[in-house]
Amino acid sequence: MISELRRDPTSGAWVAIASARSTRPSDFRIIHGEQKKGTCPFCYGSEHMTPPEILALGREVEAPNAEGWQVRVVPNKFPAFSLDYDDSIDVDPDALEQDRLYVSIPAVGIHEVVVEAPEHDSTFGTHSQSRMEDILTAIVMRFRALRQDNRVKYLQAFKNWGRAGGASLSHTHCQLIAVPIVPEIIQTEVDHAGQYKDRTGRCLYCDINEGEIEARERIIQESDHFLTFCPYASKFPYETWIVPKQHKASFEDISKDELSDLARTLRLIVGTFELAFDDVPYNIVWHTAPWNGDFSAYYHWHLELLPRLATIAGFELGTGYYINPTAPEVAADALRESIPEESKN
Ligand SMILES: [Zn+2]
Ligand SMILES: [Zn+2]
Ligand SMILES: [Zn+2]
């Protein structure tokens, strides 16, 4: 059964009720220890355990759903969003009767898994440069393909790492979820960037980059194409943003040079986190322009690395405000010092 998107009448927020997933209290029990490697659906030899693949890079001979791949994209076995819905239902949220107390639409969308490597335990910090480039290439290819589908308005790419980061399978992977409504966080960023553009004539993110380069207080690393820093109002301790220097609204418009630079930057930054902390859980989220308009003049794609070092608790849940115990200036200093000597610039 397809999940449902319900609108909370008190806040306007959309919630996906994913009925195909956990249902009974016992399904929420905490699983101790990692999954046994022999049964991992993402390791070589388990290709039959996933739905048929959408894309695979690196096979020397064409043999779908067999070993030999380097990066493999498959549909999520338990999708939170799906195109398998009754298409007689109007799924355009703008066409809904706004005055009704309870409104819902089917959770129309696409949910895919990017298996980053055949090696179960490799990470963004330990992948080779060519592996990391392949992963980003696969993600870009999916962005370019999925944006053709006008049933979806936004594609959220993300990585969950560690149990506290929400990873339910330990084999290294990213996820892609295409959704029919522009998510609130993205809409807020787009609106703020638009207002900033109206006031100043400039791009907010280009100005942030310039300001950070000038201030030199929060920068962790700078490369030809990217600036990596702890943002001024970091919500989480050691929150880190990777922002392209060239103004571009959409991740899928990344150039070849930018892609290899981003691969290098991610390997370095995640590798630095792995050196500085002992196996830190984190999420990496892509923020890029939605597909329901032209935001090229003022939105600017970027990645946010959100370490899960502190738990979200009552105050955060009650107010939406975050209390961050580590100033971004301190975090950036510590991370900069943890960068391996040979990678410093
Ligand atoms: Zn595995
Ligand atoms: Zn910009
Ligand atoms: Zn953002």
C-alpha cells in the first residue's frame, strides 16, 4: 500500500504516513549489534535480494543484477514514496480544498538507494577518488533523469551514517527520495534567497562565501571550486557546509571539474571527521533548486553535513530552536587542525 502525505492543520507541515513500514510496537525495538555480513543485500552475490537495478557503473560486461558493479542504484524495497498509486486521484497539492480540516494526497514519488561500493565497510572518508566520483556521477545521472518527471517537484539526496544517523543497513549507501511537494526547509531557503536578491541584487550564498573568505573564522578548507565551513548559526555542533564557489542553483548542473573537486572535498572532510571523532554518526543532505520554477538567479546549491553528536531533546522539539554547545568558530578550528598534514592547503 502506498504511503500517504497528510497535512497537519495546526502547522501546515506535511507528514508521510508510511504504512508499509513499522506498525506494531515490537517493530520499533532496538536492534543490538550490526547485521551479519552474510545476509547483506548490498554485498556482491546478493543482487537478487534487491529490486532490479536502475543503474550500475563499473561493470566490464553488461550483466544487470550480477556482480562486477562499482556503484549500483536500486529501488528501495520499502519505499516511503512511490509512483504506484491510483492515477485517477488528483495528486496536485495546489488543487486541494485548502479549507478542509484534514487533507491528504498519496505519497507520490520515487525512493532509491545508491549502493556506494561493493565493500561493505567503506565510507566517504575511505573511498578512492574514482569511487567517490562514480558515486557522485550516479547521483547526478539520477537527478537528470528524475527531473523529467513532472509528478515530482524536488529530489532529496542524503546519506545517513551510523545508527544515530538513522542508517538501518550498515552497508555504505546514500538515498534519493523524489517528492511531490517542495519541502518546507527548501522552500524557506528559496524564499530567503529570493528576498535577499530583491533587497540587494545579489545571491545570498555567493555573499556568504565571500564573507567567510574575508572573515577566515569558520573556514575548514578551501579548494578551487568549493568552500567548506561551519556556518555562522550552526544548529548542530560541528555542522559543516560545502558550498560551490561558482553560482549555480541546481546540483545536477555540476561540471566535470566541480564533480571531481567535490569528490576530493567529501573524502577529505568526512575523513577528517573520522580522524577527529570515533565513528561519528551524521547525515549529509543535498540542498538544491526545486523543479517547480526557475530559481537560477538567486538559489545556490550546497551540501550540509550534520553530525549527530548531541541529541535533539525537549527544547528543540518544543520550539524548533537549537541549542548548540560548540561555537562554529571553535568547531572550524578543531576540524582544521585535524586535517591530515599532506592535504592542507
Ligand atoms: Zn554489505
Ligand atoms: Zn550564488
Ligand atoms: Zn541548506
